[in-house]
Amino acid sequence: MKIIHTADIHLGAKMDSVFPKEVSDKRKEELRNTFRKTAEYARSNGVGVIMLSGDIFDSDSPFKKDKEFFYSVVKNYPEIDFLYLKGNHDIAADYSGEVIPNLKTFSNEWTSYTYGNVVISGIEITAENSISLYSALSLEKDNINIVMLHGQVGDTYGKDIINIKKLRDKNIDYLALGHIHKPRLNMKVDDRAVYSYSGCLEGRGFDEAGEHGFVLLDIGEKITQYFIPFAEREIVEADADITGAHEAFGAYRSVKEQISFEKRNIYRINLVGEVEFDVDALASDVAKYLSSDCFFVTVKDRTAKKLDVTAYEKDTSLKGEFVRCVYANPDYTDDEKKRIIAYGLKALKGGAIE
């Protein structure tokens, strides 16, 4: 038997604060399409169950088009069971009023679905059941037991918290978790059980950089898990040291030498190092040069200006006094002094400080 474990799809998520509107709209479309393609992958590869471990929608009141899209995908793949456990973002959302035979849901009490000797159990964690749910879980040791939950693994109790210690020696084989947006696989619970976070299907911002996809479980006498990279685009954040560059195009060439760009991906490039030139539009100019190398790129100028401290020894301006005071302070390392001076001089010029 094959099962897909995914979570945190966040249909309807706002990305306008991260990307320009046209890029944000495209990413929302791609997010929906990746979910549909996940179902198509399941059909093509003999997967009988897709476990959705929470936060399918980004809110308790999803947009009508996102809700209709989700349920239409479920209905169009009737040979696949979709096990939908709500998470902290969509916990109060209503399930579709329409009865869809292959959509299996959960509640604030343990619910189980059986496929031969494979039993999939889940519960939606609330403030009311966050302590009692552990003692209420009872699983037969001779079954292959999968448990679906949504929350942060910890050692305490509470809404959105999974007390991992309380799940030891419960005859669990695999914990299919949601809530953490980056994949974390094969984490040990006890001698029998492991837990995995599938992460989200698509990165929605630079805090979700890296590879995304879903977990494929191949179940025979035991469970074998594989991470399947499946995102339409990967979000990449990288530093590029442009020390030695003399102008924006030189900085661009330095970035290209250090970072390999893929046309389909999204990038945040942090310019670092020491530069002798002073270009207020450095980041935007480099971004323009890079724009044809990938789907979308943003560039942050985090360089420090290379300073000749001796040039400020007799400078009677506020800049000179500032530089001398910083360099005379024994509480800072040389690197800290350089950063403080770089930020200070930029501020004195009226520049924006990140």
C-alpha cells in the first residue's frame, strides 16, 4: 500500500507582502496546481490515500474559489481517499455540506480509518482535549498504526502542541504531522515510532526557502518513507560576497560567479563584503541585471563600505567625530566597529537602514 503524507497547503494564503502582485497571483495559482498535481501523482503511482495533516486552507473562512477548488480535486479522484485533519489555521472551518464519499474527516475525538492491517487515526487538538487525548488513544499492536496530528512537537500540553513523550509506547509506527513548514523526516519517538513533518507543498516566502514536496509512504511489512520534491519552484536565499567589485555590474558578475541560477526558481540575494564605491541603488541595479536569470529575484545590500579610518582623523564634521568615537570604543570588535560605522554613515546620508 502507498500513502502520501502532506500538510500546510494554505490555499488562499496572501503573498502580496512578499512578492509583487503579478508574482503573488502566479504563486497562488501554482500552489493550487501543485495540489492538483499531487493527486494526479497519486493516481499514476498507485497511491490509495492522501493524508492532509492540517492547514489545507489559510483561514477558517476560505475564499469560495479555494474551497470549491479543493473539493473538486477530491471529487475528481474518487479512487483516492483524502483524509483531512484540520490545523490551527482552518480549525473552525466548516467541512463541505456535500457528502463526498472519498473525503474522510476528523474531529476533537479520535477517529480511525482502516485499510487492511493499516489503521490511520487522527484527532484535531483543541484547548479542551490537549491533555486527555493521549490517554484516550488505544491502538492494536499487531496493526500498522499511523497517527495524524497538527502542532509543534514539545514536552508540554496545549493547543497546537504535541507532547511527544506522551505518545511513546502507544503502538504507533508513523506520526504524520503538520504545522512545521519545512520537511523534517524520520525523527525517533520510541523503539517503534517515528514522526515526520512533510512541510508545505510550495514555499510562500523567504522564510520557507529550500526544497518542498510531500512524503511518500510505501507500506509492506514495515513503512518505508521517501521525500518527493514536488514544488513548482524552489525559493533560494544566498549570500554573495562582492568584495573587490567597483560598480553595480561588477557586483552582478561577482554574484553570477558564486551562485548558480535556475530559470524556474525564486531568489533572495544578500550582497555582503566590503566595497569601496557608494551606490545607493546597488541592490536594485543588481536585481535588474539578474531578472532574466530566474523567475523572480530580490536583492538586499548588506555590504559594508571599506573605510580608510585615517581619512577621518582630522575631519571636524559630525561624520569624523562619529567614526573616531566608534573606533576608540574598546567594547566593540573590529568587525562590529565596521558595521556600526557603515550603518551610521548611511543614516547620516539619509539612507534606509535594514
